[in-house]
Amino acid sequence: DALHLRASLTRILATNIANENTPGFKAQDMNFGAMLANTQATQKGEPTFEGDEGRMYRVPFHPTRDGNTVEIGVEQAAFSQNSTDFGTSLTFINMKLKGLAKAINGQ
């Protein structure tokens, strides 16, 4: 679930970066923690929010006259952080799979 959400966040951030010069474009973000909790609650059969309620719009530090809220430095930093977090999640999954393989092989 975490990897799927990280991939979704990557798409959102990439869209923001691609639309840096698009007048009126509103940069989006995702509340990763809320979306992950929602996904886990859904799997347990608990009531959850629907749709894109975990998505939000960024509030720019320096608004532009054309209404575009993308700040390339902020987006690049968020993209880099998300890439690092994605890699960390993959490392944990690989460690868990290796541990399961050892247990199956009786090591």
C-alpha cells in the first residue's frame, strides 16, 4: 500500500513540475499519512473517506501574478524526499522477503 501511494505521490509531484509555467495551475500534494491510514482502514472494513480527500493544494510561499502556485524548489525537494522514502520502503520489503525466504529454507 505504501509503495502504491508513493507512486501516486510521484505522479502528483511530476505533474506539478511539468506545469511550472502553466498559468493558473494549482500545485497539488497528498497527505500521505491520511491516505495510508485510509487504505489500511478500508482493508479492515472500517468507514473511510472517499475519492481524493487525501489530496490537497499547496499554498505558495511567493504567489505569482498568473495564478500558478508551483514553486519549483519546493516541488523538487518534495520529489527528492518522496524518492528517498520510496527507496526506503523497497529496502524494508526486500529485507522482509529475505527473512521469509530464510525461514522457508530453514536457515
